[in-house]
Amino acid sequence: MEIITVQELKERLDQGESINLIDCREPFEYEEYNIGAKLIPLGDIQNEHWNGLAELKDRK
């Protein structure tokens, strides 16, 4: 997993880079505004949701 700044994310998205983005906010926060990230609330990261992302582990 790579942690980047908001500015780096914007630059990469503007350049059309394919990024697997995970939003770890709560559902009500995600509903207010999201940029197309996959929602997995922080409390669920270690549950079954995380295992479903195994195929993305070697991708950005």
C-alpha cells in the first residue's frame, strides 16, 4: 500500500492514471461526497472486506 498526499492523488487522476482508491470513512461521510473510491470503513478493514482486495495487492 502506498500513501500519497491529496495533491499527488489529484495529479495522478488528472493524468488518467489507474488507481485503486480505498475510502476508509464511514458510510454517511462517503454519501456526502466521494470521488469514486471503494468504501471500506476503517472498522471493517481487518474483516472479510480486506480479503476481497487481495487481487489488488500488487497494483497501485
